[in-house]
Amino acid sequence: MRDGMGPDDIERQLRDSFDARARAGVPDGAMPPPPRFATAGAAPRRHGRWLAPLAAAAVVLAVVGTVLGLQSGSGHHGQQPVAGPSGRQTSPPVLQTSATAAPVDIRMVPVDGATYGVGMPVVAYFSQRFSSAKPLVAATSVTVSGKPVHAAWYFEKSAKPGYPVEGHLRMRDYWPAHVDVHVTVAANAITPATTVNFHTGARTIAVVEDAKHQMVVTSDDKSLGVFPVSLGTDSTPTGRGTKVIMAKQPSICLSGPGFHGCGIKYAQQLTFSGEYLIAAPWNAALGLRDTSNGCTNLTSADAEYLYRHLRVGDVVKYPDTTGPMMQVAGGLGDWNVPWAVWLKGGLIPTG
Amino acid sequence: MALLIAVAADDSLREQNVGQSLQERVPGAATVDIHGLYRAHWRYLVRLAVLLVDDTPSAEDVVQDAFIALHRRSGSLRDPDAALAYLRASVVNLSRSVLRRRQVARKHLKVAEPQTVAPADDSVLVRDEHRATLVAVRALPRHQREVLVLRYWSGLSEREIAQTLGISNGAVKSAASRGIATLHRVLGGAPDA
């Protein structure tokens, strides 16, 4: 215990606080909007160029609206990004979705052929808000290994610059294991046609039992093991609910209260707020007590094993932690929304 | 707030492990590739601006304006490093303008004050102890605040900070030490993190 803080502590705290504030303002996954210097002149047709190469490996339909298309087609003005500090549209006008409205340009990110965990939702970003999702819903069909299945869209505000809305598409339960999923969106009043195809791997579900300080992992109903963990302390509790692995990084930097370190290995990200499964060789309380800043601390060997055996889209449940309930927007929090609520469509009604 | 996962450039989503693709790539071309600079440094520059103006929408505007300024004079810049230094200095200058406008608005439009202060939006995502630090930093004189951000967040050297702010090395040094001293006084009694 120390009474006050020395200059070194202040410097460390400054680094941590600046880092936390910067990340809160611009999350790691934030994408640059189309640059205004480019839209000042010619039409910004080079979508693929400005999309930064970051991408958590979500299955994604990137729905990209070109300024030009909207301007010339829909007759809605005030959408064009304006060069100048006062030009920001804080609440863009709602795009009408009548049959005559010009479609938002749609662009599919080529993830075809990739394999994901069964908890992976399809994510699409929309450059404009629209008043009803009915045309999109009607145009969407999903098959699992060739057979039609019922999957539903759920919409929410997006923090991605230039994309006010995002849609998540999932079935009532996780995707079946070891299947091919095909999503087709036919041309409709909101978007042009697009498709995405991907595979699912094993049905791998991890349950982190805070009371027992252990993580139980099953894959296709076979046990992958039981691993001792240490979760967030009472003041920095790990969030509750069902999470999905959204990204994997062999080595990362993490900062938290009184802590900033790099070279943290076998990191599998679960929330935007910064909850990961990580190797925590410094933690002597694995299996005993909760001592972390919210991350799920594992031994180096276990973290490496899980890094090799879990994939993006695999499900990690936290039924009994004391932190806030996982929200859809907190990461891939889709499975915390009851199906009846999901079917209503969220931000944009689907009925 | 919302989900921000995914999306990628044309081929960068092939791999499922996004670790590598998260690395920002700096263009190594001989001439300034402004699109490349934009892709590589947008996030860094917006974060820098967030730390200076304390709200994301203003920060994004600042960065757009900085790139527009660079675009206008891109003919005269050949070196990507020089271009980044130029962008950084633009971000600092434009952030000052934002703060100045905010202050003017506050003086003359008392009734509008609630709207003219920085929106609290995403700073609520920051934990309490960080918020205390950030509030203390915000209360510092402008130069000190800028120096601390460039030093402890951007990790710039004294000389680079001096060039960015257009002040002497000595001025950087004294602003940093005065800033730290004030923070020490203000935050000194805080319990150990």
C-alpha cells in the first residue's frame, strides 16, 4: 500500500488513461469513412481501397452506399459528407424505401469458403438508415447444406463511421455444425443483390463457471477439457451472458487500471470493451480467485491449446459472473437477445 | 454504441486470424500516397484528435479537414514521414480551432451551454480512475495538455513535439514538467490503482 503517487505513477496513469480514452473514442475495429478529399472531386468508386484491412473475421456483407448513387438516385440531399467542421450529420435523414428509391450500393466482402464457429452471425453494414426492413427481409434467403432455413435480421445503430446501421442475421439457435451456409440477398428496394457462403466447424461451446473458477469446453459434445481460470475482480467484474470469439491475435497489448503490458499471448477477443481469453503466466490465482481486470486468465499452456482449438464464431458463455449483461453491441452479443425480441428487428422493424 | 466487428478490404479477409491484418500498413512508396496514408493513419489521427478535443465527431471532422489540407498541397510533399508530420501538426491546429470555437460559443451563448460542451458520449466508456485523470488533464493550460498527449500517448520525442507544436525544445520540456507537477498535485491523493 502506498499513500500517494509518484511522478512515475502519474506518467503510467497518463499513458493508461490516454489509451483508454482514445480507444473509447475510436474502437480498435473502427473503419475510416470514405475520405472527404476524395469525394470532393470524382465519384468514390474504389470502396475496396479505403476499407482498412482490419476485419475481425466476421462473415460480412459490407453494404456500402456511394454518395453519388444516393444523390442522383434518391433525391435526398444533405447526405454528402461536407468538408468542414460544421458539416457533420448527426442524425441523417431516413432513407425512403419505396420501390422507386435508388438502392444503396451493396458490396460483398469475399469471405466465401472460410470456416467459422456455430455462433457466428452474418453482419452487414448499411450506409443509410431506412425506415422499414421489409424489402430486405423479403429478399433474404438462407440455406444450410442446400435446405432453406429460417434466419432473421436484427438491426442496431452502428459505431462504424459512415455506417449508421448494421444488421445481424442468425437462426433461432446456432448454425448446425459442419455445414455450408449460403446467404442470398436478392435485389430489393434497399440494396442490390449479394451473396455470402461459408462453412461451420464443430459445435464448440465453452462455459466459464465463475463459482468454480474453471472453463469447461466441449466440441461436438466431446470434452476438450476443463481449464482453471481467474476472472475479473469485484471492482472490474467480467460481463455476464453469451459471448462469441470475434478475433484472435497471437500477441497483444492490454491496458487496465494500473496495468499496461504488451506481448500478452494467445488472445481471443470476446468484447469491444476488451475482454479476452489470454495467457496470464503472472496470475497465481488461476482456479482459486478472481484477480483480473475482466479478462479470462488462463495458464500459458491452456491458452495456447484453446487458441489452437477454438475459432472465430465459437461460443463462450459466462452464466454466473457479476459484470454487466453482454449486449449485442458489446461484441457479438447476438445470443443474449431472446428470439421473440430478435424477430421484431430491433432498431428497424422487420414486420 | 454498436458493433464494429468485421469488414475488410478486397483480399484481406481471406485469413480468419485477423492478427496480422490488424497491423496498420504504412505505405513505403517514394511519393505520397494520400489514400494509403488515410488508410494507415486515420485511426491514429482520430484518436489523437479525440484526446485533444474530447469528442469523436469533432475529432473525425478535424482529421477529414487535415487530409483535405494535405490533399491540397500533396504536390509539394514527397516524403510519407513529412506528410504524417504535416497531418499531425494539422490535427493539433484544427483541434485548437475546435476548442476556440467552443469557448466563443460558450461565452456568447450562455443558454446554449449544454450543447456546446463536449458530448459525454464515449467518455462514459472510460473507467472512473481514467476519467479523473482525463478531467485533470483537461484543466491544464493548452500547451501543457498538448505536450502530454504527444509525449505519453503519441510517444513522440521532445524534438518531434517541438516541431509539431512549433515551439522550442526547452518549452516542451518545461510544459511537460509543469503539467506533470500539476497532475501530481491534483491526483496525488488518489488511492493507488
